[in-house]
Amino acid sequence: MSDIINNTLSQQAADELLEKARKIIPWGSSTGSKAPSLRPYEPAAIVKGKGCRVWDVEGREFIDYRNALGPITLGYQFPDVDEA
């Protein structure tokens, strides 16, 4: 598949995840960090994280400079938490 087709398929998956979140939470985020005006610069949906890095549904890697807003003290995939 070409990069254009792959990107379109990934964007569709991101849109589907964001739409599910919007049914529960305004803008799909309790902090407003998923405001429509922030796309495509901010990930629509984060599908995994480790340490200070997160990945979106398109496979793009980001440094979570917002300090996680959830796992703020431990980071993502903190071994002691995951093993508990």
C-alpha cells in the first residue's frame, strides 16, 4: 500500500476512536486537549505509552510534554504497577 492509503486508513482509525470518546466526554478529553482545532498537530487517540513517550493510532511517537495528565508520577508501563 502507498503511504497515502496507509495514512488514510490510520486517520480513519483515529477518527473512530475519537468519536467513541466524544460520546462520553466533550471533545474526547476531560482537559480539552483534544479540541478539534489542535488536529492534526495533536494525536487524536493515544494507543500506548512508555516512560515519557506515547504513540498514536497512526504509529507516530510523541514525547508527552503535558506530563501525562494521568500517570503523572509514574509514567506509562511502570513495571511495579503493571506487575501488580
